[in-house]
Amino acid sequence: MIKYGKRYFLHRLAGLVTFSAANFALARVTPRQSLGPFYPSTPPLDSDSDLTFVEGKKGRASGHVTNLYGRVYSLNGSFVPKANIEIWQCDAFGGYHHPSDGGGKDPFFQGYGKTMTDDKGQFRFKTIKPVAYPGRAPHIHLRISKGSKELVTQIYVLGNPANRTDFLLNSIPSKEARQSLMIPFKDDPNGAVGELVAIFNPIIG
């Protein structure tokens, strides 16, 4: 479980991209992507928002630790509180923690995590920078739900050359829409040494 002080959390969220009413006049729902074959059929016992640590195991996940932050918006620009968010991805060795993919290659990587947005629509995960999976650009799956609304999508590493040939990313006709799923992974000045930060602010319809 990630444990941060209130001051730390507010400081980190001060860096989130925010939207004005003018922005939302042109806003579109975040592009949908495939759920994929490796969404867990049964969530792991340890499925909190820290994917770099598995309860009961003495070790940390391999890979470039990343603090993934964001805020969920509705089309009218309001925050979406108490939305459920799930993420899942392959480990640093390219294996999903799913029976159909051999159960993963890193026993210290959780592979799947979930959380809920706070009263201001904010969320956070600790995971690793995504790596390539055979035939795919590096990506993280997300599933966001609130009431009858649901968004399933994927986020990609901005600037990764494999984005140009990823079949699923490039199935989105709009260049602008594709770009909305590609986010920078940068050094995190407020995290531990060597950690990255990535910010993603999805819009659900």
C-alpha cells in the first residue's frame, strides 16, 4: 500500500495538468482501447495501488519505478470522484501475470493494481515504466468505471519509436487522439532517487 503524507500528495498533484472551460469546449472522451487478453480473470490477493511490492514476498519489482498520477474528468470539465481505476501491464521481462502468459516472470511485480479517485478525482499508482511486449509498443492498460460509465484504454510512452508501428494505437484515426494516449515518463524530483513520474488525465463520457 502506498503511504504518503497529505502535504506530499498535495505537492505532487500541484503539477497535474488542469483544464479550463475553454479547453473542454473542444474536449473529447479519451480514446478507447482493447481490454486485451490478459485482464485478470481473478484479481490477485495483493491488488493495491503499489505494483512494485507483493505482500508476503521479500523483494521489489525489477524495472524503472514510476509514480503514475492523474485526475479523472467528465466531458463538462468536472472532476469524477469515487471512480474505480484498475491498471495492469507486463513485468520488466515482458511477461503478464496471467495464466495464459505463463504467470509472469518477475515474482516481485504485482502485475495488476486498483484504487479509487478521491473527492477531487485524483488517483495515484506506483508501478514500473512499461516495456515492450511481443508485437506491441510499451503500454499500460487502464479501466475506469463510475456508475454506468466505463472507459477502457491504454497509455504509451511518449517518444518511443515502437508507437509508430503499434497496430492498436494506430487504429485510432485521429492523430490528436493518438497523441492524447502518449505521455512523458520523466525523472521524479520528488520521488526516491531514480524514480520516474508520469501524469495522465483521462476524460470519461
